[in-house]
Amino acid sequence: GPLNTGTIREAIMIDAEVLERYRTARRVAVITGAGISHESGIPTFRGPDGFWRKFPAHELATPRAFARNPALVWEWYNWRRGICARAVPNAAHQIVARMEEEERDFLLITQNVDNLHRRANSRAIIEIHGSIFRARCSECHHKFTLEYDPERDAVDAHMDEAVDFDTYRSEHSQDSLPHCERCGALARPDIVWFGESYDQALLGQALDFLTATQFVMVIGTSGMVPIPVYLTQHAVQHGAYAVDVNPDESDLTAIVQASIRMAAGIALPAFWEQAHAR
């Protein structure tokens, strides 16, 4: 039958030191990856759920793919935007938002592009990989919002059909693709693609905050993308106490002082209740 999360939560004991470090921290950072959103039904694009029209994600999320076939890349992002828009923030997103409401300095750094943190009311947030709900001009770099469009961003009935990169291009006009509101040039998703560098201003902001943070919680990152490891290492080297929330071990295990080996949607409500129990 369905899990009674209340009973499970009582059985989960979060380590006393983790709770104490959180309670006494003046500045808290949270770093999130695909795992937290996977619990809301968003594919991680690794393994078998990483394919769309026979293409693996790493062949579509590149500047080269976009230059070669912007229509195909946009179609993939439209399909993904639909998935993100129809998903709902889970208990872990809600707790991260509540952590921000407490009387202390707080910053959320997310690798996720799905907007679920904002929908859970997180506001002090750095989207280090961009957002699927924004586009950016390929010429003048102006950024603008792309609202969810149920018709355009519909469930893809053809997602298992192979397509040829180049014939697909000739059959689809670029006129229907997002164009810059300012200069009219073709726009691209406002996403950091494979092989692209991070926005240095955002990365600098994140590193500055982590330099003086007492407590860092890293949630649902596989360590496949090096950035959470790099950020966590930076914080720990500057004196932070770091906790990894993940059902599996990863490259972070060796860096952090504590690990909570369970799904974030179960771990975070237990952590929150116990941190506030008196």
C-alpha cells in the first residue's frame, strides 16, 4: 500500500551534529541537482530516460547541435518545458524554501533549469545552469521569459521516432522559433550547454557566499557534473560543515562531513522537524 510518510519520518533520526550545526549557522547554503527534481517526475537525462528521438541529451544540449539544427533543439526544449510546467514542487523543494525564511543569510544554488524552486517560493536563488523558461538572443544576448505554452510544449507523441538531423532542418522553418524581442535575431535557450562556460558573475556570487558559510546542504547531485563538487569543496576549505543528501554515494561522499542516504522528499521534512524540535 502507500507509504505512511509520517511513520517513516518518526523512524528517521537525523544525526544530532547535523542538526546542531544547522541551528547555530549564521549563514546557510543549499546546492541542488537533478535528484531533487527527479522526485517530482522530471527525467535526469542520464541512462535510459535520457533519450529523445534516439538522441542522447549530450548530443542535443550543445552549441554545435543548435547551430546545425535550431528547430530540432528548440523542439526538444519545448517538450522538456512542458514536462517541467506540469510537474509539481515536492516536499524537499518546500523545505528548502522554508529554510530561506529563517533569520539568517541564505543562498540556494541550483543546477536545475525546471523552475520548481521558484514555484515553491525560493527567492534567494542562483540558477547556475540557466532556466528552461528563459531564452537568450544569440546575437545581442538579451534575455527574456518564455512562458509555458500548452499547445507548443505538449506531450511529444513522436519522441521514440528517429529523425535525421539535416532533413529535419529543411522541413522546419525558423520563423516559428523564438526570436529576440529587441533585435529580432534567433534566440536560444538560456541554458549552459555542454562545452560552454558558466556565467562568471553568477559563479563569483556563489563562491563569495560559500567562502563565509557555516553550513552547506547538497541535495540530489550525482557528481557527474563537476560544479557541485567544486562548490562544496570551496565551502569546506573555508570552514563550512557540509551534508550530502542522496540515496547513493557520489564524488561528494569523500568531501562532506555527513551524509543522509535517502531521498530528499523523505529526508528534508525529517531534518526540518528535528532541527526545530525543542
